[in-house]
Amino acid sequence: MPPTTTPLTPYRLLGGPGSPYSLKMRALLRYRRLPHLWIVPRGYIGKGGELAAAGKGMIPVLQYPDGSYHADSTPLAVDLERRHPGQRSVLPADPAVALLSHLIEDMADELLVAAMFDLRWGSDIDRQFCATRQLAGWLGPVPKSDMDATVARFTHRQTQQRTKMVMADNHEGLMALYQDVLAVMEDMLQRTSYLFGERPALADFGLYGQLSQCAIDPSASAIMRARAPRTFQWTQSLDDACGVDGEWAPRDIWEPSVRRMLELVGRFHLPLLAANHAAVENAQAHFEAHFDGRHWRLPAQSYKHKCLVWLRREWQALPSDAQASIRGLLADTGCLDTLAAGTEPRLPVPAMAPL
């Protein structure tokens, strides 16, 4: 008799073709070899549909095998570690190194995304291409007149969102961040396939989510192709790394690349997170920050307030020997003061968990 198998109920990942967080989660599920279905639900742009029925206003949404729906990519990635312990984990076993990975992933999720968005909606060529290709992925076959009208509405909405994000010197700062990330990636790829060795960590998937879109969008892709051709291919390879069977590298191998990436965290990301944190705590709608020779102005966001609290709690939860092992690295890269300044916020922040 042929061998019997037990069927597995797969996860269902509901996401979109232009969503960096959707592709981040898809790549992570593929790497971890967790059975899943990739679904672009019709009706996301309009009313109704499965996402609305599930009460979710964001993508990606991961439907668990028990039928429940959950959102928010970083908490989802952490929850999948709890649900599938030891199965091709993306969290380094050393909790101090896992924190470094989380810091870099948070920069990608919360700041590199702004550089991607800035370029995506900053020129006529980018707006037309990016809106059309994303909507074609969402809507499927539709008459050209209907597509053109929907593209116009979508472009107007996204361009308005960009004007809220790109104020003061933000554009110049975001372009510096993007080009510096590409330079670090190109340097890393001379030594290792991923930041912490020959297997991808959470940080890699965070970077991949944004860079996968930059590799496609016209202006961002032109920069990447000219400055970082290895990184361009890296995004293609990490899209499906289910066949990768590498190991974490020793610290002396990964530290040069991680140090340079953490310098960007300390130079760009944490100053903005700290300023945003203060603005949210003081019920301010916007905040301004002056660093790196630039004047930044941004709307205060409650989610970024939670991100800094979660990072600080993770630092505080490290055993003293684990803190000691990375304290010098964090201090050298300008990350320690903001990370270790944590007292519990005045506004309540729940423990990290999927929404």
C-alpha cells in the first residue's frame, strides 16, 4: 500500500502585489517552508470582500489554519516562531543578536518604506507605472477606461499621502538613507549572503520587503541597477529561499555589515523614532527634528510610538551578559542612548502581538 500522509491545513496570506509587507511575509513563509496559499483578494480597493468581512483594514492579513485572521507583519513573524519553534527560525538563537536584527528590521519597516514611497509617487513616470501595475494585480482584467479612471483616483490618493510625508528636508534625507542602505548591502554581499550569515534573519526580510519594490519601481530601480546590481539579484533570490540551508555566521564575519547597518539605524531611524515618541506622548499632531544636518518634519504616528516601546522592552528584557555583549556596538553606532533610555510610556502600549 502507498504510504499515507496527513493533509496540512495551510495558512492563507492575503496581500497585494505592491505591498512590501505582503511580500516580506510571503518570502518568510516560503523560507520557513510553512504551507500557505498566496491570495490577492478582489475588492480590496473598493468596498466589501474578504478583508472587510474579516474586519481588517490593512495588508497583509494571515489567516491561521483555525480560520482566524491576523495582521501586522513583525508581530506575525514573531508569533510564527512561537507556533513553529525550531523550524528554520529567522531569529538568531542569541537574544542579543536577535535584538540587533529587530532594530534593522524596524528601520526597514518604518523608515526605508518612506524612501520607497517617496520615489514611487514622486514623478509622473513612477506614478503612472506603479499605479497601473499594482491595480492590474488587484483588479485583474478590466476595460481600459475603467482602469484609467481607477488609476487616476488611486494616484491622487497616494500622491496626497506623499505630501504628508515628504516635508522640509525629508526627501534629501530619505534618498541618502536609500543609497546608504544599498551601499551596505553591496558590501555585505562580498562576504555573506545575508546580514548574519548564510541564512536570512528577520532583518533580511524587513529589508527585502522594501527593496523588492525598489527593484521594480522605475526611479528606485534605476538607482539600484546602477549602484547595487548584487542587491537587485538578492531581492530576486530571497523572494523564494525555501531551498536555502545555511547557518548563522560567527560575529567576526557578520559584524562589519551589521555595524554599518546599525550606523544607519542610529543616524536616521532612532532619532526620528524618539522625536515621534515624544510627540505622541504630548498629543502633538506633527514633530520636527534636526539631525544629520537636516530639518525633518513628519506627522506623529501612534504605531511608531509602539515600535520604540517594543524595542526598549526587548533591550530591558535581555540578561545582563547579553546586554554587555552588544553594548559597545550599540554605543559606537549611536543606538544605545535612545534604546536604553526607556521608562514605561505615559500612554499604554500593549505587548507585541498580531492585530
